[in-house]
Amino acid sequence: MNCMTKNTINVAVSDLLCLSPRLVQSLSDIVYSRTKGNALFFFQLLLTLYRDNLLYLDLSHQRWTWDEEKIVIAKLPDNIAICLTDSISKLPIEVQMALNTLSLLGASAKLSYMKIFDSHLRMKRKIFEPLKEAAAEGLVTISNGSFHFCHDRIQEASLYLIGEMDRCHHHLAYGKCLIEQALETNDDDMLFTAVDQINLA
């Protein structure tokens, strides 16, 4: 992913907040110094500022506003990996668990697999609907019948939140579940995914 210049970030912040580039210069300078122009980090950091109420819509003045001093001293993530991990850990637990499941399958997985897990695995929480919430958060996309992580760093952050032993357990459970369905339906793609999951376990 190409890095954004200081001017590009200023223009992007200006467009996002519907304020002139001059008015957002101080904020965009802070954002640039934190992100060094990394586009994914840029969007995630703005989201973090919003969630932490450091960037908010001032209804009385009908414009976005921020407190530079609070942003400067705030304990904000220093890199994209930490930023994504923090962002994911603040999501509802159902969405976190769904992202964890998707991350174990790779950069993408078919919607049908998630529906199979929901109906055949004895899981405390469902996967399919929470992944649609993750899509609304901009972490995954839905296209061509599959869920896709928007960036490999998002998958890495989701995977990082799963313990090593838990990963093996989940890989095995997902593999066994898919292999049963693949043999019933003669689905070669599903069978390949199932074997891959079992091998990872």
C-alpha cells in the first residue's frame, strides 16, 4: 500500500471532515507524524480518535472538532499492528470471535463455510451475522460469495488475538466440519480447504 504525503493526508482529512485544508492542518500534521503516511494506519487512527472521543461532531457548531493537546498526550497506538489489535479488541465479542474464525481460514473464505460452521459446530456465538457487522466497520468486504479481509494486516491482527493452542483446536474443528460436508456434497474446493485446516492443526 502506497504511503500518503503530508499534503495528501491534509486533503483527505479535509474531505472526510468537510472542513477546509487550512482548518484541519494541525490535526492532519499530528496524524501524519503518527502514521508516517501509511494509508491503512491513517484511516484506523482517525477511527480510534473518533471512538476515543478525541474527534467528535460538535452539534452546537455543526462541525467536527478535536482537542490537539489531548490527542498529543493520548496513549495512541504507535504502529498499524497495535492500532488494529486495539481496534479489534474494542469490538463486540461476537465480532471479534467471527474475525478470529475468518483469520484462521486465510485472507478470505466462502460465505457458505461460515453458514456451515454456524449450523454444524456447537459454538457459543454465531459467525455469519457478526462478520456482516465487521464489514460495516470496514474490516472485511463481501464479494463473489466470500468474506475478504480488507488488508492482510487486519487478518494478522485477528490471528494474533488467538492463542497458539486455541488455533490448533479451531483448525481441527473447522477441518473436520468441512470435510464431512465436502464428502456429502462432492465439493472439491471445500475438501481442499478442510484438508488444509487439518494440516494446520
